[in-house]
Amino acid sequence: GPDLERWSRPQDDGPALRAAGLMRLGRVLPEAATPAARRLIARDLAHVLRVAGRPAIGPWEEEPPRRTSFTLIAQWDALDLAAGDDPAGPWQAAADRLAALIADTMHPGQGYLGESIEDRGRLDSATLLAILHAARHDGPLALDAPSTLATARALERVFGALYPINRGRAEPAIGRWDTDVYFGGNPWFPNTLGMAELHYRLAALGRDRAAFDRAEGWLALVHEVAPDPDQPLAEQFDRSTGAPTSCLMLTWSAAAFLEATGARETAVQALAGSR
């Protein structure tokens, strides 16, 4: 039936994520770079160029509008990719401006990227998801950049102490932010799987067995709270019991699982090759 919920606007991450996704797809699968795909990319990039860096509603649909690190990173990623394809275009200057705004989200004392320029002190795991989407191997937003690692460590500390389900766990379940109250404020599958994906990718980049073992811990946690492979992954799992809650079948959770297990395959191959 119709969705009568009031969705907040403006929300500027979607066109950037779509353009970046289509550009990457076209590079690895040339037959996907159809005229229709190119028109859609051009339309999305024009929109991103027009609105880049303005205050907007973040990925969690929470007001008020602000310059969230998630949206800024998504926009930077799309424009930086466009600059690689069209160095003479307006993309690089806009990407550089966004990079400066992203740097402004950094916590001045602890080195992690905050939720937004307006709230540098607040951690939000969406920031890490945006870095995973960009999947860079160099630069200030690389998967192994100091700010990325500081953000991951800070998220572990916050959620490790927050949720009862994390008592005694080396790899804690991850939620959105510490004062989240949506459906009681629980760990999310995409966010927890994002930590697994990050550490698998770190394992592959650095031939790092310790990072791989940590990623296995997060994947084991997901298997513990969702043991039936025939059941879809929910949006969240209860902070105390691990029972599925909120939306009980979320495509985003399935996509996050595929990203994490794909990263695992890459890490397995990298570690095997380093022997």
C-alpha cells in the first residue's frame, strides 16, 4: 500500500551513490555503460555538482539538515570519479572543496571523523559505511587511513560498552549512534557487517592475519544472531537478546552480507598468496 510516512528533505546522498555505482559498474562491465546509463550518470552528477556541500538530511532521515560526513564522502567520491573520466570538467574543483569540508568533520583531539561539521564530537557508524562505499586504497579517506582506523576504534569503544549483547566480546555489535532510540536503539546488521568488511579489506591490503581474525569474529556474531541461512536478515537485532527486530527483511542487510563475504574471499586469496 501507499507509504504515508513523511520523509525528510532535502536528502542528497542518493544521486551521488547511484552515479558512483554506475561509473564503477561501467569500468568492470563495459556492456553496462549503455547510453541510458550515461544519461543517468550525467543527470546525477549535475545534481551533485549543484548541491554539493549544502546542509541536508543524512542517511538516517534525521532532522535537522546538516553537513554529514556520510553525504559529503558520497558526493566527494562521485565527483572524484567523474574527474578521473573528465579531467577538463568542473568535477575536481568541486571534489577538492568537499574534501576540505570532510576534513572539517574530524574530531580535533581524537582523530576520528565525526557525524557532521555541525557535530564533530558525535560518532555515527554511517561515516564508516561511506568510506567502505568509496573503497579507496590511498589518500585521506583510504580504508587504512589514520582517520578511518580511528573512527572504527572509537565506534568499537562506544558500542562495546553500550549494548548488553557485547559483554565479553572482542568484536562488538555496532549500531548507528550511542543515543539512538529507534526501535529501542539496537545494533544494525549493515553496520556490524560493515566492520567485518572493513577488517577483511584491511587484511587483504596489508596481508594482515590479525585483521582477518577480527573480521571473522564479526561474521561469527552475525551467524550467532541469524543462524538460519534460509531466513532473510533483519534490519536490527535486539541489544540484549540478539533477536531480529524492526524491519525483518532488509535488502541493505543482504547487500552488506554479500559485501563482507566478497571481501572475505579477497582476503583469503591475499593471505594465501603471502605464504
